Amino acid sequence: MEASTPLMRQYQAAKQQVPNALLLFRLGDFYELFYEDAITAARELEITLTSRNKERGEPIPMCGVPFHAADGYIGRLIQRGYRVAICEQMEEAGPGKKLVRRELTRVVTPGTATDANLLRSHENNYLAAALPKGERCGLAFGDLSTGEFRATEISLSDLTPTLETMNVRELLLPEDENLSDVWNGTESCLETRLEAWMFGADYAGRQLLEHFRLLSLDGCGLGGKPLATAAAGAVLHYLRDTQKSAVGHLNIPVYFESRDSMLLDAATVRNLELIEPLFAGESHNATLIHVLDKTSTGMGGRLLRRRVMSPSCDRTEIESRLDAVAELTNKVLVRGELRKILGSIQDLERLLARISLKTAGPRELLALGRSLGHLPAVAGIANALETASLQRPIDVLGDVHSRITGAISEEAPVALADGGTIRDGFDPNLDELRGTSRNSRQYIAAIEARERTAAGIPSLKIRFNNVFGYYIEISKANLHLAPPRYERKQTLANAERFTTPELKELESKVLDAEDRILSLERSIFEEVREYASSQAERIKQAARQVAELDVAATLAQVGVDNRYRRPKFSTSGEMRIEAGRHPVIEKLTEKDAIRFIPNDVYLDSSKQYVAVITGPNMGGKSTYLRQAALILILAQIGCFVPADAALFPIVDRVFTRIGAADNLARGRSTFMVEMTEAAAILNTASANSFIVLDEIGRGTSTYDGLALAWAIIEYIHGHIRAKTLFATHYHELTELAGELTAVRNLHVAVKESGDHILFIRKVEPGAADRSYGIEVARLAGLPLKVIERARSVLLHHEVREQSVSKDLTAGGTEPPLQIRLFELMDQRLADRVRALNINELRPIEALQILQDLQLELLRK
């Protein structure tokens, strides 16, 4: 069988090491896949599936991709959620050598990708590990492409929102853990199961101490944190196992507390469109990150994104960030010069990662060297700034810059094998070999001219190919003139090829020089690359400082461009926004030359912390809710805000429940999703939270929905006491302002002109008189007959409800809460009675219907 050949035995040995990965097995100029791997790859990559061993027995499926284009194919497989293992040739195939040595060099997974075509420059690529125990969970995040490494311990209920917020690409879990109650996975996150011993706290602790050369884990905050330590150890083990090389650029893991930052669950991130548009296929112009992210570097873009997803809860840190933005806001020329320089700096973190993993080519090493050359100018600007967080001394890494740019050619090739990587003049031995190689052309030209004259053949040519080396080519018509000293090498249809002792000697010298040139270039390149890798800590620190400057300058520029103002923070719990604007919608309306209508927000911790907002659809309720949440988030990331003035308490969490969505694949209707998200809010929010609820209860019957909305407001008011904006079409809820001390009514104002309404999008005190739903339906283009019929039905119901209310309030008693009115009659029975045509009923039929109704009521 084919599997018994030396080559296939070598393949099978490699495949056994990575049974869950697609194995790319290097054979010459191709990576080949066999068996099931080949079938899968051919399908996913849409390449030809062929086979080998046809003539010897059962065919073995196989397919292949060119090694020089493999990155693109690997990227497509990773994006589809596959793991890909690379088995490389570790030596050149030579004469008489039947089988070359091959080894697994790395395993690429969604969470361990470092190639540029697999990553987004302004997004982290997180690998995470989770270890649950009771109600707690150890959690660690690592980004191989940047070196970031963090760990924490959280409540198990916070696992899903944390993973979704971090946009984790791959999650490591113990093989014996069942987390279905708290984690159901996502389409964008690959789940990888590891043996339980890899999560052992003792094993993890030894790994971390050994790898990072630490005496104790106390210095990084992991001392006494066994769950976090175990999760961090699992991440480190997996990275070392998949990369088959040192991961020296990885940062020492840092323990962080989740309470240090605002935790935003997936529903809030989605509803506020912080990163992605709410509906698939929509433009990213509708997201907050699109408005903010004008950063000049990849490091700055990722830092800004992390801040948006995890706003700070540390007032000192927030004020420090605001101080930096304020200074760069005022220093226009400095800001412009800084952003110009930063635009010339490439992604130091990701370049360093590829250099440390030994996957970087000549151009990437040169890019690092050139980028470091801009650090002195950045340091000069930073030293002249006054804000403490910006003027930290920057190591300009002049020695690393000189070493790289002094060695690597300005015209560096993509791959080492292309030659020309090392600069002329850097190494005398290399210069000598290059001289031999370059002079060979002159030698060849001289030999060719001499042989033409000696043989009397003007068309004689000396050529070269990889198979025959150098040769003399003479056409058939001139063969009779070929000197006897020529040695025949190859016969063609129209010519003969010859060689001479002189040509053989020259060929040996030239080819030997070219081989030695490539070998020496590779040696020098690897030495320089290793030196750059040894300076990883210095380079990473410089990258962090560049990112800080980039984010501060970017937020200053965005603030100036959009007329933002610095927010202030209160200790009394007061929240006030004067003339606030939605940062995203404002930018979108500017393109259409439409003026955005600003609005005020006021809430406090004692007298008015719940606002019930009524008004028509399209009137701006949802915009009002979202903009308040967005302005608060902007303030806590350290950004100026779209308002004339703003005052906030420090908020621990922002919750939103907006819009209708379902998850039918998991058996969850629109209303179930709505109630699940509402339950998460009510069970998690604290008095220091900010809650935004829009149209709670609309997914079920009118009476059920109203009852739930009513009870939710009462619960927030009496138990949570969180600042809350609650938009609704249930006008009955406005009665709560008279029943609960801290509830106030707001409404979105409209202007009426006959049958027409004008949305002025201004939020004012008090309740709306009606919802204007029929007017909105008319604007949407419903047929006129539908609109007229709807008005008559609405009038009928309004008259009936008023009549019932008058009967109930007769006798001088207090009017009952509107909510109790719905308990008086079963809606379905009432509808049956209302539908009866009494004029056509016979007495016996009426008695029968009455008896049916009575029996049905008795059964309730």
C-alpha cells in the first residue's frame, strides 16, 4: 500500500501529532494534503481533487497548493474555522537523497494567527482559556500577534458577556467541562478542548515561572489566584505547542479586575452599534468606532477599540486621559505634526511578533527598522508636552534601528531565496562573492565573443538553465563548424548544445558563489532578526507609548472636528447632559445637510432616576436613549463628548434592551430574547448602573406586555435604583410618575397640522397625549382605506375604554390604576361578545352562547 512507502510513513507520523488539523505536507514546490484532509481542503478552497496510487491499488485522495501562495489558502481555511498544521522540509533534496527530513513547524488556528492576511490591523486576535469552578471562573486572554497576555477571575455568569465583548476568536476549555448553561459558543469563536491536566494550577504555575523567568507569581498579580493562573498556563501551553518555537515576545501575564472597567454585554455592544452595525450588510459608517477611529497606527487602533469595549471605571485614569486630549486639543500644530509622524510608523507589535516567531521576511524586518527611525521625532514631541501620561521618556531604540537598516538592503526582497537581502558593504565576504557572481556575466560575454570568432559562427550563444547549467548552443545549419574540443551535452530539434572545460569551471565557480551568497545572506539575516527579537521588551514598551500618543491625538482631532466638549464627573450621582447629540447620527445627517436636534438629559440618585419617555415612532425616542448611553461611554473612555456640557457619575455598567430580534435556531422567539435580555439586566444591574430600555413588553399581547413593563419599572425603582431611560408606547405607564417618587415623564414633541404631523425630535417634560401610530402608518404608504378603517376602530376602542373608566370611578372613589382595568374581563371572551350580531340571534341561540360563556368563565 502507498501508506507503507517511506514518504507516506513520514506523512502518517506527522498527521498523528495533529489529528484535528488539516496537514499541509511540503513536497518540493507544493504543500500537499491527503485522505480526508484533501477532500475537505478541495471543497473549501475550490481546488482540484486528484489522487495517487491509482495503479497500485486503492487511490489516495490528494490535492495541493503552491508553497509560495500558501498564506492565502491557509487564511481561507482559518476563516472557515479550521486548524492548519504546516509540515516543512528541513533540508534540501540532493543527488541520491530519496527522503528529506520533515518536521511540523507550526499549527495555525483562529486564535494563533499572525499572518497579516488573517488579521485586521485595528483589532486584537484573542485566544482565551476558561476554567470554571463553582460560581467562579478563571479566564486568560492572549494575543500572539501582539504579545498581549492578561488573566482574571470572574463570576461564571459574566463569562459569556466577557468573551463576546472581547471578540475572542478561539476558546480553550477542559475536555471534561460542560458549560452549556453559561456558554453556547458563537459562530466567530472556535472551541478547542484540552486535556484537563493542562489546566492544573501547579503545572500552570511552573510553566509561567519557567517561561518568564520569575521567582514568584505575586509580581504579576497571579499569586493566590489559582483559577486565573490555571487559565493563563493553558494559554501558554497551547501557544508553545502550536508554534513549535519560542514565544519570547509574549508579555508577562497581568492580572486585572473586571470591576476596574465598565462591562458591556453583547446586547449592549450590538444595540449601541459600538463596533458593528446592528443589521448585517449595513455600512460600518453607522458605528461609533467608525466615528472615533482616525488613528494613525495599528497599535493605536487596537488600544482605542479596547477602550471603547471596556470603558474605565477609575476616575483618576479617566481624568488623566482627558487631560491628554485637552492638551492636544489646544496645541493644533503639535497635534498635526505628531499625527504626521505617527502615520509613518508601521505596526511595531505585529512586526515584532512575526520576527520573534521567525516567520518574518526581509521586508518585514526592514519595516521594523524604518519605523524605529521615527521614534526620536515622536520622543521630541512627547518631551515637550505637559501632561504626565504623555511625556514619559521614550526609548528611541537607535541601536536596533542602526543594526537593522545597516544590514538590510533598501530594496529588500519578499523572500530570502530571492537574494539581495543584505546591503552592499555590510559584510566583506559577501561583497567578494557578489563580485564573483557579477563579474561572471562579463566572463560569459567575453567567452561568447571569443568562441564566435574562433568557430566562425556569429549566431553562437552561451546560455544557462537550472537543469544543464551553462552551455554553448549552435544551430543545425552551423553544426559542421563546431570545433572538436566541444563536448556534446544535448540535442534539440533545431540545435545542439555543448560545453567546454573552461565553461564547466566557470559554472562551478558561479554556482558555488551564488549558493554561498544565499547561505551567507540567510546567516546574516537570521542573526539580525535574532538581535531584534532579543530587544522585544524595549520595542513593546515603545509601541505602547506610541499607541497612547496616537489615541490621545486622535480623540483630540475627532473632538475638534465634531465640536465635542470635556465632560465632568460628579460625586453626588447627578447625571446631566446639556444639548447632547448622537455622535454617529450627527455625522450621517451632516452628509445630507440636515441639522441634528440636540436634547437634554437629567437624572439623579434620589428624586428622579427613572424617566418614562412616550411619543410617536420616528419621533426620536430610540435616538435619545442611545445617544445618552453613547455620551456616557465616550466620557468614561476618556473622550470629549457631543454636548454643550455634561456631568456624570462613574457608572459600573451600561445595559440596553432595544429593538426586536429572535434566535429561532436555539428555540428563542422575539419575545423570549426580549425577556432573557431584560432578566439579565434586572439580575445584574446595580444602583451605579445606567439602563436603557426601549419598548419592553411589545413582543406579547397588549395586556401582558403592559403588565410586565409596569412591574419592571416598579422593580427598578424599588430594588435596583439605577438611572434608567424607559421608552414606551404604553401611555398607561405615565401614571407611574404619580405613584413612584423617582419616576418622571418625558415625551418627544410633535407638531400637528390637520391630518399631518411634523417630527421636531425635541424631548420635553410631561407625557405624550397619544402615539400617532396611524399617522406614521400613513407616512409609510399604507392604503388610504386601511388608514380610515384604523381610525374608526381606534375611535371605537377609545370611547369604550373611557366609558368603562367612568363607570369604575363613579361613587366618589379614587380612580384605580389603569393597569387594574385589564383584569376586569378576559380579552378573548370580550372579543367574542363584541362580534355577536344580536339582531339576528334567535332566543335559543342566545341562551346557548350565554351558557358557553358562563362555563368558560367558571373554568378560569
